[in-house]
Amino acid sequence: MMLHGLPRWVLDAFGVSLLHSLWQGALIASIIACILAFGPKAAPRTRFVLILGGLVAALLMWVTTLVIAASSAAQPSTHDWAGGTPAIHLPPVATEWLSTAWAVALALASARLGLGLFTVATWRRRGVSALPSTVHSRLVPLLAKAGLAGRVDSKASTQVPGPMVIGAFRPTVYLPVWAIDGLRPTHLDAIMAHELAHVLRRDILLGIVQQLAVLVFLFRPAIVWLSRRLDIEREEACDDAAIALGPSEEDLARALTEVAALRRDHRQQALAMASTGGKLMRRIKRLIRGEPTNPREYTRAMTGATTFALLALVFVGDVSLGGPAERQASAELQAQRNADLQLLADTLGSTELTEADVLQLESNHAAAPSDLRAHSSSSMGSSAGSWRLRTTSPSPDSHAFI
């Protein structure tokens, strides 16, 4: 396998953290869906912040779990003589396959994202020209009202699939030629205002955080749902911000409809920050009829996420404990060790063993568990052997075995 050369503790840490991320992400999605379903009615920008916070929390929980798992896995495995299990206990094949599958999926998703970034970079260089003076003259007042004068460039393009903003630190508004030629002036104003809203909200930078979360949490249904909701709330929040810059709700709704029709005519598909991001019909209805109330959507999401979180937690707990067969084997080994300790204590005429005795016996088990009784007998046969009777009271740090 491609990760075969990595240390065992690295594979263990990744395997455990990936398994725990299943229920962690589902739990966060369930909490967010519960707030959206039963909490006070919130504006799209508030919902956007809440969902983005959920994605960041999921990332932080995964990183924390990975660090804890790595620190535990990097240390020698220790057992509690009362019957405990190691902090990390996954079959070697399972951790290797799980980590390898995640790495392969991450590589493919990263390649896809890299291809998208390369495509966007070509849009910035090819087929671009200055906006017509009539369009630029309408953009200037919007820039001034948004406080972005001198901070945002604007270009006409024959390559971009739709109106969009490209660039995190030096943003540029790109308007496709077919939109400039096909939209009415007031509708073009509404589209430009929407794109400026993306700049005001710093959606490019926030989108990087979102993409990072999606990359890390590949094939996590809860994270996928959060990401899709984030796309919807982003576009609706930008619609509200665009209206604040001057265009009416009706002009923006009609502009979105016309852009969608023009795109179909040109057989273009929206990418990046296109004006039809999210659910277009939902956005149009919202602009015309006002904010919809659909708690059912969030209630279904909450129910599904909660159920998935509980199932994932049960599954991870079972795997972390090694499964029924491995737990039974561990219990049998523990019983054998306790019997050997009792035999040793009875032979020495004492019911107390020092910490050094326990450590030596543990070393004997690790070296050759099947030869433990022979080793113990030979040790007990020598008066000068390493096992000694402790007549004084044990120290507070030592363990007593009866």
C-alpha cells in the first residue's frame, strides 16, 4: 500500500481520528440544524456565520483528536491490570486501509481542486478586455456606495461562465460579454451589486476555509450538508447586501432569471462565485415573496444527523474496543496474567508485589507469553533471583494485587 512505509503510530492516529470525525461532524450538524429549526428566525448572514462556525469547529475537533491520538499511539502500549484496554486499538489492516483510502481520496479531490484553480487562472488571462464605458459608468457609483472605490477591478470576458469575482486580495469583477449584451441596464446593475457583495463579505477567503473542510472530511454526509447549506446562505446573504446597494428585489430576481436563461443559451455551467450559485428558484422566490419558513428541512436534517451521529458513535466505540472477539481474547489474556501473579505471590508467601516486580512480569509477558510459567518457576527457584519479598508497606505510587 502507498502508506506502508509510515510508522505504525501515524496510521493508528489517522485511523482513529477519521473514525471519530464521523460522529463529531454529525453531532455538529445536528446541533446547527436544531438551532435553525427551533431557534429564532435569523437572516441569511447569521445562518452563514453559524454554519461556517460549525465547519471550523469540526476541523478543530478533528485536529485535536488527531493530536491526542498521535501522542497516545507514539507511546508504548500500556495496559491497566484491572482489565483496561489501550487508548488506541485498531486492527493493523483496518488502519492501513482506512488511512490509504483517505489519502487517495484526498489526492484526487486536491487534483480536482487544483484543476479548477488552474482553469480560473486561465480566465484571468484569456479573452479579457476593459468594460464598455457605459457599463463602467454604472459600476462606479456602486463601488463608491459600497466603499470599494479603487479596491476592485472590473473586466469583460469571453471565457468566464457567468458573472463572478476572482481574486482574494485583489478582487476583480468579471462580466461575460453575453451578459453585458443581453441584460437590461437595471438588471446588469443588480448583478454587479451582487458580485460586489461577495467582495464586501470576503467570501473568497471564507470559501478557502470551506474548501479545506470539505477536503479533510471527504465522504462525510454531515459535512457535505453543511457545505451545501453554506453555499445557499452565502448567495442569499449577498442578495440582501446587493439590495442594500440600490437595486430592488424585483430587479435582482429578474436579473437572476435572465442570467440563467442566457447561460442555457450559451451552454455555460456556473463555477466559482457565479450569480446562480445555490438554489436559484429558492432565491428568486425569496426575493419576491420574502424569507421562507421551512423548519421541516432543518428538522429532517437534525433527525438524520442525530441518528447518524449515534450510529457512528456506537460503531467507533465498538471498533476502538477491538470488537467482541478481540475483547474476549484480551479478557482471557488478562485472566492468565492475574493467575500468574497470584501463583507467584502464593509461592513467595506474600500477597503484595512491588512496582518493579509488576514491570518485570509485564516484560516477560511481552517477550514470551507462552513461557511465562516456566520463567516464573525458574525465578522462584533461586533465592538470589530478581523476585523479592517486600516486608515494608508499599509506597503510595505502587499497586497492590490480591
